[in-house]
Amino acid sequence: MADVHGGGRSLSERRGRALALAALAALWAVAAWALWETQVPDDLARPRVDANAVFSATAVERAERYELFLRVEFVVSQVVLLLVLAVYAWRGARFVRESAAGRIGTGMLLGMVGLALVWLSQVPFRLTEVWWNRRYDQTEIGYVEALLDNWLVLGAEFLFICLALVIVMAIAGRFPQRWWIGAAPAFVGLATLFAFITPYLVSTEPANERVEADARRFALAQGTEPIPIAIEDVSDLTDAPNAYAAGFGPTRRIVLWNTLLDGRFSDGEVSVVVAHEVAHHSQNHILEGIAWYGLFAFPGAFAIAQATRRRGGMAQPAAVPLSLLVLVGLQLGSLPLQNGITRHLEEEADWVAFETARDPAGARALFRHFATEGLTDPDPPAWSYAFLDSHPSIVERLALVDAWETSRR
């Protein structure tokens, strides 16, 4: 009779857990649906754009050849990374017996060793990318300089991981089974802090008056406060064009690479870029990105908690090497979904830019230049598009211009 009652209680607990998980999944879906809302009309008629009708066969072939190498390099680099972390997850726990740094101190030491292995495993691929980019005149950076570049950003990411480990191991020490419930909000807090301080991690110069006037004009048209805009000098690193929005609240910034202002792009094209970056701020895309991160943080932390149970859970240093492997595996596996979300935000920024710049000719010229100057494959293979592309393809962006122009007639 006691067994029956015990079994009944176990069944009741399982049902309760199932209901709780179903409720959480429903809440997740509602939040994702709300974040997915966009200004781009749902019934928009998008024409099919043929890359070969827009670009010369030579330009398409050159871009495809350039990106094919980078795609293969990406696949090989990720396989090597997973193998290195798998070996570390298997053998890394041996360091626990040799450490006298305490539970959390040993966990941080193992985390630092793991991050160092990650960096070292990618050094050959980073150097290979530099060689390939130099061959295609996409950069003039030296090999040593490439390895030392962006140390400030790398240091911030390293600090982020170390703080996350301290938080996880501290909470897991008190709540071994349910640490992920408290740790996930802490991860979101760290991501928010990192997004807030990002503008301070980049050295920039003031923009010229024309660019600043564009930024003020588009901010007014998009219903947001003026946004500071600056120029980042990347001429020693790359010839590729780029721009980005960073920060939020008092730290929000728009940064243009100086390669956009070296004479290859017309004033109209640069204006479309500025309108696009202003749209990221006016549509609160950075905060939305943090919210999306939060939606992934909870199931991700839960998965790590389940995977490390046989190592004693995240309260034990021996679980740290395995947790790094699981984390990287989750990040790689979720890339198609993450990129799909980012492309969705980029599409909305494009649409809002079209609405405020009202220069479809400038937008088309800009996207064509992205393909020819940045050697972007205008119509990449589906798998590459899913795993590597955080922006809509060039043919999709050209189709969106056509659709916008048609919708305004």
C-alpha cells in the first residue's frame, strides 16, 4: 500500500511538472510572439530577384568563391572547437584534485583554462581568415596584429563568462537542483550590462556635419530623440563597409566604419545606412535582443543543469569543463534560430529606413555595393544562410526595396 501511495505521489509530481513546463512553454511562446511583431506588412508582395540579373557573372562567381572558403573554414573550426572542448570535458576534471583554490576558485580556474583552449583552438582559423581576406583585398592587417586586435572586447567577454561562473556556482552551492531559475535572470542582467557599456569599448571619432544632420533628421522622422553618431577607423583592419547601433538609454550610439566614407559610397547610400541604424534604436532592437536572450537563457541554463548532474551539478568544479562543452553546443545548435531572429530585426530596420530616407535608388545601390565591395554572396546556400547570415541576403534586401516602392504607388 505504501508503494502505491508513493507511486501515486510520484505520478502526481510528474503531472505537476508537466503542467508547469506546459505553462512555461505557453508563456515563452506568447513572449516570442510579442517580440516578433514588426512594422513590415504581413501581406507584402515580394518579387523574386535573380542575382545573375543584377550582378555580372564575374562578380557573383568571385563572391561565391570568396565565401565558400569561409564557409568550409567555419565548419572545420567548429568541429575542432567541439573536439577540443569534448576532450577538456573528459579530462579537465583532473585539475580539481590539484587545486587548493576552493570550490568557486577552482571552478573559475577551470573556466579560464577552458576559455584559453577555446581561443587557442581558433588561432589557426583566425590566421587563415586573415590570409584569405588579404588575398581578396578585404584587409591589410598583419597576422600578429590580427591576433592582438580587439583585446578590450575579448577581455569584456572573458569577464562576462567568469562572472557568470561565479554566479552559477554560488547559487548552485545553495540550490543544487534549481540554480538555473536564479542564474538565468543573472545572465540577462550581465547581458544588459554588457550591451549598456559596449559603446565605451570602441575608440571612435566625431562624425562630419552632414552625417550628423542625417542622424538628427531620421531620428525626428522616426519619433526618437537625437542619437550621437561617430566614426570608427578600421582602415588598418579591413576595407569592408559596416555600421552598427550600440548601447541603450544614455549610452546609445551609432557607429559608422570609416570605410563607408572613403568615396566608394554616395551620400544617398550613406544616408540609407544612417536611417537603418537609427531604426535599430527607434524600434528598441537592442533591448529586444536582450529580451530574446532572456528567452533562451532559461531553457539553456536548464539544459546545462541537466547535463552536468552526473558531475555533481554546477556546484562542483568538475562540472565546469562539461558545462562549457554544452554551452558551445547549444550556441552552435541554436544559430539558425538566433540568426533568423536577427534577420527579422534587420529587415524591420531596412523597412523603417526606406520609410524615412525614401530613397529606393540609394538603397539598391547600397545593397549592390555590399555585394561587390564586401564580397557578400547575393544568394547564399540555405545551410550557410541559416548558420552564418545575421542579415537578409542581398537579393532579399533588393526584393524588399521593390516591395516597398510598389506598396507606395
